[in-house]
Amino acid sequence: MNSVIVLILAAYLDYIIGDPWGWPHPVRVMGWIISCFSKFALTYCYNPLTQRLAGILLGIFLVIGSGIFGYLIIQTTKSLHPLLGIAIEIILLASCFAAKSLRVAAQTVLQPLTLGKIQDARCTLSNYVGRDTENLTELEILRAVLETVTENAIDGVTAPLFYAIVGAFLPLIGPVPLALAYKASSTLDSMVGYPQAPYTYLGWFSARLEDGFTWIPCRLTVITIALLSGKPLHVIHICQRDAPNDPSPNSGWSECAYAATLGVQLGGTNWYRGVAKHKPLLGEATHPITPASIEQALQITRYCFLLWLGVMTLLLFAIKR
């Protein structure tokens, strides 16, 4: 039952502390490796084939290496003292969750916005999104925050939990190695998984890898949100109608599930470095997006997380008996 204790305490640690700025974090190490390797590969790999091969090497090395590193550090610390090993396991797993970071990011944008300081809200929002924020209206800022919260709920909260749960059911593995491996794939995608230059070929494998890893937890999250909404058939219908129009195989589904549950509409025209990009509309604009909508979305993510954690605990206890 160590895995249950580790998961519950890691979830609580993320809830109360999150990722304090400046603290050592596995994602920062992953980011440093990706940055160094990318600079090397883009300097010495001159054609699409060699860049693709370099990207495959980077993806396999970082994902498998992160899982193995997590496993070895836990086993090493456990050999020194069992409680030290459990403490390290809890800290490493908590670093894979981003529920509090997501909540804090949303609140830091909403706080100046609700005080009428729209320029401060635009400036703060630019730290979290890639779109141009200089001329966004209040409604566009609210949409951007809600889209960020609903898209990152999967790769920052439920997907790491899914792989931690899978690891908890695997003998001798535990929740941390698979959660760290997923976090590596997510970090790769966020740093190099772009179709635009210079990462068109180098990041191709990382983008596909993250899409594959996220596919199952994303669909399970959509089903869970639909059940929590109290109107599952409606939510699933809206997702089936709108989500396939999104170019992403996962983020469109997660955003659409939240939009259908909240009765709001996401998507539309965004500007990136002065270039307009239209995202498909997701959901129906029954209600306007408000700060309360964003808080409700964060609450849904929290309920989803707790529900999965509770089901896992009951299953592990049932298996033990």
C-alpha cells in the first residue's frame, strides 16, 4: 500500500505547495537537456532526415532516461533508509503534477483583470500563452485563460496521474517512473514539438510521441468530465461534433469537454506575432465566459483528480484483499 500513500501525499503536496519558483525541479533538468541537444542537433544536422533521426534519439533517450532515473534514485534512497526513499518518491511525484501551478497562473491573470487593470492582465497573460496579448479585450483574456486551464488540465494533471496509477499497479515499478516518463514527453512537446521552423523535423517525433501518450488519459478525462457534468450524453455529443475539427488529437477534446460542461464557447481567432490564426469553435455560447467559469473549470479538474485517486485506492485495496 506504499503506492497509495505516495500518491495521496504527493497530491496533497502539490495542492498546498505546488512548484515554488527557484526550487530544483525535474522539468528544469529535462528542459536543459532538450535545449542543449536541440542546439547541437540544429547546428550539425543539416537536412530533414538527420534532424528527424536526432529528434527520435532525443525523444527516446529523454523519456526512457527520465523513467530509469526516477526508478534508480528511489531505489538508492530506499537502500539508505526506507522513509527517505518514500519522501523522495513523494516529492518527485508531486513535481509531476501541476494543479496548483495551473490555479495560480489563472489567478494571477484574473486578479488585475477584476480590478480593471487590463494592461497588467495582458502583461501577465503573456507569460503563459503564445498568442499576442497586447490588444486583447477583457473577454478575449478570459477566453485565453480558460483555454489554457482546460488544455493543460490533461498534460499537467490527469495524464501524469493516469501514468502514476498505471505504475502503482505494476510490480516493482511504482508510480514515479511512468509519471516522470510522461512528464518528459510533455516537456519535449512543449519545447520542440512545433511544425514551424526550426523544429519542423527535429520536433516531429516528440509531438507524435506526446500525442500517443496523452490519447488514452485524455479520453478518460473527457468521459469523467461528462459524468461529473450531470449531462454526459450532451457533453459527449458536443465533443464528437466539435473536437475532431481541432488539429490537435487531444487538446480539442479536453477543451470541448469543459466548454460543453460550462455552456461556453472556446476557439476563434488568435494572433501570433501579428499573424491571425483561426481555431475551430468548441461548444456553444449559452453563457459568457466569466472568472466564475474559470474557477468552475479548475474545480472540475480537482474533482476529476480526486475521483481517479479514490477509484485507484479502492482497486488497490480490493486487489490486496
